[in-house]
Amino acid sequence: MQLSRTEQNYLKAIYMISASSTEAVEASTNAIAARMDTRPASVSDMLRRLSDKGLLNHNRYKGVTLTESGMQQALFIVRRHRLWEHFLVHSLGFRWDEIHEIAEELEHVSHPELIARLDAFLGNPTEDPHGELIPGAHLQMPHRHTKPMNSLISGEHARVVCVDEGSDVLLKYLDEIELRPGSHFHVVSVEQFDNSMRIRKKDGSEWRITREVSNSVQVERLDRMP
Ligand SMILES: [Zn+2]
């Protein structure tokens, strides 16, 4: 099925909205409009078009969900995006705060053989540079349990799993303090008045982490520091 760039962006946006929400599986028109930075009226037209192509289930009151075929299309776009990000960092030497915008372009090249060869060339990576999972060749998304860093309490140990790629400035900052996927740390204390936390990393360095930062980092709690 040939899909326009805009159609692909909608499918990905709908996938991201349902993947990030803990309750509703439906993506509402307003949530899609916000994500696509457009008016709800133009969203409705596009949703009708994608339903006509069998990619969406449209529930007038709740919003939309992806059909099996829509889900496959969305996961293939996510797969392409994350493989290219991996390529940009590991093969071309880009920094992780430089790659998202480029991958937004590259993800639209959907030639299956190109993507299969890119995957093989990179050694079938399972995570992109931000720690996000890359859907496999059969377009399955593995399940993973993470929690936001800001839900940790004083005394807990954790490992960074993935970080929000949305802000270049945040990524640069995390790079500076070397808090990346795989980093281990211990929560020394949590400040009650602004929820900022003091962490100690494995190398012994201590950092104060604001709530804004800890909101954008997903972690896995550890029983103890490895
Ligand atoms: Zn990205």
C-alpha cells in the first residue's frame, strides 16, 4: 500500500499516542491535532481517509485505534525511524541530539529491501540511541516495563532505560552529565518542595536532577547496584 508522507505521519502519531497512554487505547482527535500541530477539523478529514483505507477503526465518541494493517504500517515507520537513528550515530558519527529531525525525513523511504539490508548492516540492533526499542523484522514490538525516573524515592537504585528524544537541549544536558541508557545510579535524596532529586552515579559523581529532567527519563528499578 502506498501512503503519502502525511498519512504516514498520522499513523505514527496515532501509534505514539496510544503507546504512551496508560489507560485509553483510543487516540482522540484533539490529541492527534496537538501532536500534528494542526486544527481538529483537518484531522477529521484525514482520519476518514485512513479509515477508508482500512488502517483505522473510528469510534465517533472516543477516537481512533489502528487496525491490524494500520498497526503494521505504523510499526514499520517506527522501525525505519529508529534504525536510521542508530545508523546516524553509530555509522556516521552524529550526536544523539542531532538525529531525530534527519530520521523524520529518512523514515519515509519505505523500500523493504533497503531496510532489511540496513538492519543487517547494523547487526540487527534492538534499541535506538535514545534507548527506545526497534520493532523487529516481523514488525513485533517487544514488551518492556519501565517507570519514570521521577517516581523513584530516596535510597532506590535504578538503570536508565530510555530518554525522551523530543528536546535537543535535554539530550545535550544528559550527555554532559553522562546519564544515558544503561547508566546506573542511586537516589541519594528527593527534595520535597520541588521534587528535584540528588543522585549518585556509579563513578561516584553526584548530580541534582530537576523534575523536568526526571520526567523525560524512563528507568528500571534495581535491587542493588551491579
Ligand atoms: Zn527520533
